[in-house]
Amino acid sequence: MRYIIILFWSFLLGQIVGYIGGALNNGSYDFMWTTIISLIAGVLIISIGHFALPEEKSSQA
């Protein structure tokens, strides 16, 4: 569930950044490219979080 939430927020914030960035640079806003880039960024964030955290080892006595 948390992966879906991360992808949703990366999509939403990516669209906002893409729209504002396009307006500030006098460029055009492309929904499809902004969606692709924001979802790739979301997958990178998920993979960094997955590989950066050490695995918990259970200590059984």
C-alpha cells in the first residue's frame, strides 16, 4: 500500500512541478512526459528506500 501512495504523490507533485516549471520557462506543459518522468522518480525513490535500509536480523537466544 505504501508503494501505491508513493507513486501517487510522486505523480501529483511531478505534475505540479512540471506545470509550474513549464510556465516559468515559457515552455509547454506535456502531460505524458511529466507523468513518465515523475513515475520513474517515484520508482527510484522506492528502490533507494528498499536498498538503503538495513535488514532487521532477529536475535534468537
